Amino acid sequence: MANAAVPEVMVDSRPFLEPKGLQCTHQGKVRDTYDLGNRTLLIVATDRISTFDSVHPNGIPGKGGVLNEMSTFWLTHPLIGRICQTHYLRPVLEWGIPAGKRVVKCPEIATRAMIVRRAKPLPVECIVRGYITGSLYAEYKEKGGSERGVIIAGNPYQAGWKDSDRLPRPVFTPTTKTQVGHDQNLTKEEFLSVLDKDQNAAAVLLEVSMAIYDMAAEYALRRGVIIADAKFEFGIDEETREVILIDEVLTPDSSRFWDLNDYEPGRPQRAMDKQYVRDWGIKSGWNREPPAPKLPAEVVAETAARYQEIKKRLID
Ligand SMILES: Nc1ncnc2c1ncn2[C@@H]1O[C@H](COP(=O)(O)OP(=O)(O)O)[C@@H](O)[C@H]1O
Ligand SMILES: [Mg+2]
């Protein structure tokens, strides 16, 4: 089935489906989506990995399975059920996927795919941060936060935070979700205008994102894991018109996970998530513009190990 013209990592999902006649309707950086009709989608998490919005030419073995298992865990968790509705419908079973009048057999993707309600994705990434690190810490330092209080995207931050410090309370820092280019921070006013001034949707996104983060952060702490931040996506359910939680949830692609035992503010933490690959990319001298460099074998192996590690610690 391998095809020299197709990058290595593509082999892990599409060829198993397409010969049977399912058409990939959308290829994201990591997930392939197949429209099953009846307002349902099949979402297949591949082993692809992207950093700084570019997909690396090689994948991380087993990553799609980790993303799918972790998202499924959270999307079906009763604690999330108390907070909001989600797009999750059912797992993909080994015997196949009902698609219209047919059943498409694809045991190969059973562990890396789910069937969801199709929604109209809202063009924002809802990020909640409990700790100051990554792009927020970089901007804080650049604006002089070490000496004086600063305002970032409308939120005030007092002076003197160190990298990885815990914030007094989690902050909501939404960004645009752009098809091309990098995501931009949004102020409250910009956030509202990206949502077509829908005050109700804006309030739901903020409240639901904060509530899921709080719930998951508390759950994780009991397992010795810090969730430093998390990104959520929402969509409008095509049938009910309600805002529902879509996409992936609390995975190492969309959250930062740290070990509580090793936690020490004032330095970067050991990341059980994609930050490890971002750090390698920066160290390698990559200018963060496409094309993304090929990951060396040892980086692939270490990333795979860290993804398995966080899955085990959080949900197994
Ligand atoms: N229930 C849903 N209905 C419609 N689109 C969805 C749903 N869940 C996720 N998506 C979209 O599917 C895509 C998932 O693939 P991904 O690789 O994450 O893409 P991206 O490169 O845009 O991040 C995202 O664009 C996401 O917005
Ligand atoms: Mg995505």
C-alpha cells in the first residue's frame, strides 16, 4: 500500500478508507475528516505532527491512537457531560462504519477514529492558561513584565512572574483560528466581533472553556500532573443550533502537561506534550516557516514515548 509519492505518515490512515469509496472531505494538519452523511463525520487522527502551523514530513508512531483515546476519554467523561454538549457520537468498531446503506470495513483505524456530529466550527481557539509559559511568557517578558505590570490582549498581569509560574487564577486567552498563517491573540472586543457579536456564544465559550479547564486540572493534579494550559474548539450544531465542544480535547497536541513532582517555576518544565518538538525545532535553527524539518529518529522516539507516558498517567 505504500506509495513513494505520498509522505510516509499518510500511510497510516487514508489508504485504508479510500479504496472502499469513502472520500476524505477535509484534511487538517493532523486529522482527516470523512463526511458520512446524515450530519455525521468520521474523524481519523493520523500520526502526523505539526509545529508552528507546519506539518513535519515524518510522523510519530502511535500518536493518532493516543490523541483519539484521550479525546474520547474526555468527550465521554461525565464531568464534561455536566458542563456542555459535545460532538462525540460513538467509537469506530472493528466491524466497520455504517455510511449510508453500506458498511465500510476498516479495522485498521478503529483505535484512531471516532464518529461525531458535524458542526459549523467557530473561527476561534479557546485557550485557558493556568500557568504563564510559552507565547504568553515570551510576550510578557518582551513587554517588560519583569519590571512592571503589563496588559496583554486586554488582560492585566502583575510584575515579576517567572517562566512557568502559576497564575492567581486561570486566564482565557482566545486566538483566531486561521487557515493560513499564525493565530493572533484576541482582545475581548475582537473575540466578540469574530463571533459576529453573538454575546451568548461568547459567554458560553468563555464559561465552558474555564469550567472544563478547572475540572480537568483538578482531575490531573490528583494524578500528579499539571495541565498548564489547554485549547478548546467549539462549533454550532447543525441541527440544534447550539454551541457544542468539537475537535480534540485535552490531548498532548492541544495542552501542556507537566509532572507535578518535577515542577519548579523559573525554568521551562519537562513537557509531556508537543512542546518537546517545538523546543527541538527552535534549537535546530529552523526559522519556523514552512517547510518543517524532518524529525530525527531519536526525537520521534522520545515524542512517542512522552505521548504514551501522558496517556498512561492521565487516563489509563
Ligand atoms: N464536529 C466537527 N464538525 C466540523 N468540523 C470539525 C468537527 N470537529 C473538528 N472539526 C474540524 O476538523 C479539523 C480537525 O483536523 P485538524 O488536523 O485539527 O485541523 P487543523 O489543521 O485545522 O487544526 C479542524 O479544522 C476542526 O475545526
Ligand atoms: Mg487542529
